[in-house]
Amino acid sequence: MIHQIKTVAARSQDTLLSDAIGAAALMVMLMGCLYLPGLAQGF
């Protein structure tokens, strides 16, 4: 299992950084959307 993960990571090394950035952007958008209703209740 670990060997397969290392092999996949070695093959897709050029797209690994862009995938990580995309995943981080999705997490930021998710957290922002979850906080929006709480901000609206404050008014």
C-alpha cells in the first residue's frame, strides 16, 4: 500500500502541488460558507 502511494506520488509530482493548492482553496471556501450564516445573525 505504501509502495503504491509512493509510486503514484512520484508519477504525478508535477500536478501534486496544484492539487494541494486546489484542495486548500476548497477548504477555505467551505469554512467561509459555514461562517456566513453566523455573521448574518449578528445584524
